[in-house]
Amino acid sequence: MKDLRTIILAAGKGTRMKSETPKVLHGLCGQPMIQYVLDVVKFVGSLKIYIVLGYKPELVRASLPGEIVPVLQKRLLGTADAVRCAKQHFRDYRGDVLVLCGDTPLLDKDVVKRLIRKHKKSKAACSVLTSVVSDPQGYGRIIRGEKGVVIAIREEKDATEFEKNIVEINTGVYCFRSQDLFKAIRAIKMNKKKKEFYLTDIVELFVDQGLRIETVEAGDPSEGLGVNTREDLALAESFLRKKILKKFMAEGVTIVDPETTYIHKNVSIGCDTIIKPFTVIESHVRIGKNCVIGPFARLRPGTKIHDTVEVGNFAEVSRSQIGKKSLMKHFGFLGDAWVGSQVNIGAGVVTANFDGRQKNKTRIEDRAFIGSDSILVAPVKIGKEAMTGAGCVVTRGKVVPDKQVVVGVPGRIIKRRE
Ligand code: UD1
Ligand code: CA
């Protein structure tokens, strides 16, 4: 979008999280909270993105894409001060500025786009994304005057009993005319109770100048959730999890029990795959069509499961690929393994991929049969149609040729497989 720049406020420590990790780096469905906000900003097509950092800035910076411009807020003097810190980048800029907080990961990208559109069309100086919620506690309340026009945003601490009953809240997402924003922000006074400069005070200043304030209301009350505590974090996780599951079901994936299924962001699953209860599928996992996963399976990052594969109970698969029509129906562990097609992985099979210093690879070729309780000490290779006997330990560095049968501890080749 032309004439749109974004400022993300993320300097806060997140005191109420009681954490040494900056708030915006706490994880939600496998990715840091800030990533969700960035996804929204990317979607609306902002040309330049500035992020205000304060607490452990290097740590937050390291998790962001390179094109995002960090702005340092040395002392955390409030949301207005945070915006002011970005001022130097907006000197000759005459477009609009989208301002949002790093701690609102549930925002709906279409609603934010609608806010920007309405802002541009209405020629307002400021447009605020609001939300009508059942419990407004902790949020700034939207104060409307005659004819319903917005005249102020009142923070909880400064609200009268009457104002506290208002259920329309400020989500912390605004679109401003850049020139008006940076002119008015200098005039914001320090809030005496909190000793901070509130960005929300800008609304009253605009109203005094006769400038126009617009609002857009979020469709779902949850979208405006600001994550301030660990409880909020759990609420956000649950919201996002449901959204992810819903998307997969719409795409033709059976989720037998959404209540006990955990699928992270950046996962792909083909249609007609069935995910059974108590299954965890982490980020960067790809699953093909017609698979059966679970119950009680855990697929970890870097795993690729091809079509028509079964991964059953208490199976853990990490950084591995499993080829077409292969079976791993029972408990066991595959790590750093490449498994071909039509392979059978028996109950209790373990790839011993870590030797105490480094991770090593296992390769299991097509139609191999790995007997129950086999341990494959990587690096190791099992040839096509080869077979390991129950309880066999295939030792480190071993290459079992195609069609050979290996048994015992340490594993010895005894014959060709019929
Ligand atoms: C803020 C809003 C409130 C709104 C709510 C929505 C103000 C004064 N209040 O309250 O109206 O309902 O968000 O979630 O704006 N930050 C900085 N520098 C600072 C202070 C804060 O960058 O000096 C950042 C924080 O990292 C955070 C965001 O600004 O990402 C909001 O700050 P927070 O303290 O969470 O504000 P709330 O009390 O939630
Ligand atoms: Ca907040």
C-alpha cells in the first residue's frame, strides 16, 4: 500500500508476565507473539516498518526480518513517548501511519485493512480499531459524546465508575495522518498517576483542534486481546489453536478431537489425512494425503511425511522424512532419519542420532523391515528390503546391504532376506 508506514510498539518488558524474556518473544503455537503482528502488517502492505524496542533490544531484533527498522526507546515513558522515538524517520513524510502494539497477536488482518481503508476514505486525522468485549478491565475505554462521536480514550486508572462500565475498548491499533500525529504528540502531557505519556491522550487533543476521529469495530471480541499476563498468553494460544484447526478441517483434514490436538503455525497437511486425539504437530512439518497420525504422536520441526503413511501412538519424529506407504504404528523415535517408501518400523525402534557431541543421520531404504526394539546407532544405513531382527543393535557406521538380514547385539548379517 502506497503512503503507509507502520510503527510497532514493543519496548515494554511486559512486567506482568514476570519473565526475563521480552514479552513479544513469548511463543504462541510455535512462533513468537511478535510474528503474528508482523504477519498482519505484511498483509496490509505497509512499505516501511519501524519497531520500537527497549527491553533487551538485541534479543528482539535478532528474531525479526532484516528489513524492519529498529528504533530504540531508552526509557520506557509510555506509548506516546514510544511513537515520538520514531519521529526522525517521518520528517518529510506526508502519508498515513499505522500504529499497533507488539502484544496483540489475535488481530484479524482483514479488519486492520478495513481500518486503513476507512481512514483514507474518511480523511480522519485518526482512526481507532475498537472492540466490544464482555470484560473491559485493563483496557482504555472509548468515550463517545453527542451523536456517538469519539471524544476521548480513558485509561482504566483514570476512569470514573461510569466510564469503567463502558465495554467498547481501545485495541491499541490506530491509523494516523502522519503530520497530525507528530505535531500533536509533542503536546501530550505526562499522566500524573502513571508517570507516562499516553498515546491515547492524542484523541482529546485532536478533538479540541476540530480534527476528525473515526472508528472500526473488530468482528470478534477476542481479536483485540492484549497479552499482558501468562493467563492472557494461554487465552491467545487457545484462540490461535482453534483457528489453525478450523483451517485444516476446512481443507479436508479430519481432526478427530480438536480439544486434544495441537498444531502449530507453518504446518501443511494433505486432504483425507486423519489426525487422532492427543497429537502434537510442531512448526515446519509437512504431511501428505491419506495419512493417519496419532493418537499420541509428536511430529517435530523439519519432518516430512509423504502420502499414505501411518504414525501411531507414542511415536516421536524429528527432522526426518518418511516415504510413501511406510508404517510406524507404535512407540519409538526417529531423529535425523531418511526413511524410504513402504518401510515398516516396528514397535520400539529407536534411531540413536545423538552421540553426545553431534547429531548423526540414519538412512532406511525402500521396503526395509526394521524389527521391534531395534536400535540404529547413527550414522547408519539400512539397504533396500533389508531386515533387522527384534532387539538388534545396528552399530555406528554400519551399512547393511540390500536384502540382508541382520540380528543380535551387535548386529551381524546372517542371511539374505527371502
Ligand atoms: C494500551 C493502551 C490501552 C489499550 C491497550 C490495548 C495506552 C496508554 N494504553 O494499554 O488504551 O486498551 O494498550 O492492548 O496506550 N510500549 C512501549 N514503550 C512504552 C510503553 C509501552 O513500546 O514506554 C509498548 C509495549 O511494549 C506494548 C504496547 O506499547 O507492546 C502497549 O503497552 P502496554 O503497557 O501493554 O499498554 P496497556 O496497558 O496494555
Ligand atoms: Ca498491553
